[in-house]
Amino acid sequence: MLQLFTVTKEPAGGFAIRFRKVLDSKTPQWHELRMAEPIRWQPDDPLEDFVFRALLLNAVPAAIDKPESIRSQQCTFRQISSEELLLNEDLLTQLFGLLVLAHYQTRPFDLRHLLDGGNMEVYGLFDRQQRLIAVLLAAREGGIDPALADDIWLGRRRVRGHMLPQSLSNHLGLPEAIFLKGLRVIRIAVHPDCQRTGLGKMLLDKLQQDAANKPIDYLGTLFGATDDLLKFWGDSCYVPVRVGLSRDAASGTHSAMMLKPLSHTAKRLVDQAHKKCLAQLRWLLMDELKGLDFEVVATIFAMMAPIIRGSDDYALSGDNQRELVSFTEGQRQYENCIDVIKRVTFRILGAGDIDAVDARLLVTRVIQNQPWHQVVAACRFSGEKQARQRLREVVSVNSRLHLSAE
């Protein structure tokens, strides 16, 4: 019997809430054991109680008795100043309680940054009773001194608090990115009783409307990439421009950077970054990103469908198509047609309508170039022969479907 241990002193974090949902679906007979008496301190220790209150470690969001009655069109979106938070302890507690529940890495330092971070903007979504039901934190970035452009581009200098523009300059080779001004969404937290109701997307829509009245060129974000989160941001028309090379030590995910242009200048920059991202992924997925989850790879390619279709790098000539037919009909081996198979695989994944099992096969073997024995294990084939045959079938069916549609 699976058991989950928790401590009642601290509110359950976002990971615990999500993990419980997984347990409910996977092992519904699981048990939760609660530890009421602390180990590190005496019960009712006054110093611990003071620390918890002072740092809001026991902060909880507002209690909502009838969450089903909340209507998004009746909610109010507005910016919250640090002065208002300092004067309204109840609002501060509700806000930090949402952040603690939403993200397992929320720390006391975040409270300090929330109250005196010079580049921080805080937005809240309130219901008709003025209860805070969702919050968005964003950082103002960009507008960096042009004299630093070369040093940032070459990686010799880092300016604190400007994560996105410096990454665009140094990692993607776009030095002009530091001149533009952007808002980086740091956190989005929705009350656990109101999740899956569209409030997160509503926050992003409202943020864009607010940013349209300010000298902001683009909106952006950086987060641990999962297919669900990529789709969430993609639904609001953010596009991927970079995937981090290493996994986060806590979450085990690679970071994904996504942008949404607001100005014409930013539109050109984001288009360049989007194309450079695809060009880099073409090679990184066979090297540093060889272990990137196939769902993440497939989702990113689906979001890049327009540039895949419009690029000559993935176009198929008449000779290419004849070569593809010779492979699918069993006349030539995979290794002898690998270039044309890679091209068509990019187009197949870009279409975004392939079965998950087949997507895993295409990503692991064709895109990430994993050896056959690892592909067999990952896709649960009986052996290499079955894996090779299935690859022929997947390429045959999907290439005919998508090439004929064009």
C-alpha cells in the first residue's frame, strides 16, 4: 500500500497537490499519514511560530465556499503595488499562500523580492467578494545600455535581472534583443479550487491588454518544460525560442523559453529566435538534448509547424520522394535513407496529429538518433525487426498523408 507522509505545520505545496491527483488516478487505495508533532522543535515553540508568521510560511489563500459559482467575466483584474501589500496583510497572506501552493520552490526570499524587487510587477484576479483567486508575477527586462551589447553577446558580461534579453543575445546570437523592453512572467498561481476553469489564460490575456498601454515590446516566460505547460503557453500564442541544455536539479525538466511579440520590432526578433531555435534543436536533439522527453519534443515541433513547412531544409524534391518510397516499400534500409527520413519526420511531427506511440518511435530513433536497442525498450517492441518494420509503416502512412495534403 502506497503511503504519503505530510507535516500539518506547513501547507501542502503545489507538488503535493498535483502528486495527490496522480495517486488518486494511479493508486486510488493510497493512504496519507500526517505527522502532527514536529521533530526539529518542541510543540508550540514560540520562536518557530514567530518565524512561520513573519515569513508567511503558513500562508494560505482565501477560503472559497462555492468555487463553482465564480464566473470569469465577473472577475476583476488589476495591478497590485508593493505599498498596497505592505498595508494590507490579509491580501499579502492570500497572495503568498497562492504562490506557496502553486510552486514547490517558493522561498522566504520570494517574499522579500515581492515587496521590494525594483523590477517586479504583481497582478491579481479578484472575484465579486474581492477575494484573490489568481495572481501573476512579472519582471520588467530589457532596455540595457547599448555599450554592453558586445560583452553580453560574447558572454563576457551578465546584467542582473535581465534573463530573457541576455539569453536571446548570447545563446541565440541576437545582440539587438537587449535594446527591446519585455515583461517576463515569473509565476502564475490560480486558487486550487478554481483551476482548470480558464483563469490562467485569462490572466495572460489581461496582462497583454495592460502591456499594450505601456512601452513593452514583448511578453515572455521561462519554465520547466512539460507538454502540458508548452500547450498552455502555446494556446496564448507564445512560441518556443530556446530549450535549456541541462535538467533542473529539483524538477528534472529542461527549461523552455517562450515569447509573444507586441511591437513590430519584437515580431521580427521573435521570428528570428523561433527559427534559430529549430535550427539548433535539429542538432542538439542528437547530442545534449538526446534525453529530452519525447512528448516535449513532439509538442515543440507541432508549435513550429509553420516554419517547418516554409523551410527548404525540410522540403522534399522528386528524387527525395522516390527515395522515401524505396524505404517504405522495403527496398532500402533506414541507414541508407536517413537524410530524407529526417526531413519527412520533422514535417510529420510538425503536423501534430500523430499517435503518441508512433511519435515516441520517430523522436527516439530518427530525431534523437538513439540506438535500436534503446528504441525497442522505450517503445516496447519485441525486437529490432519489429521496430524497423513499424518505422517503415509510420513513415509510409504519414508521409503520404501530409505530402499529398500540400
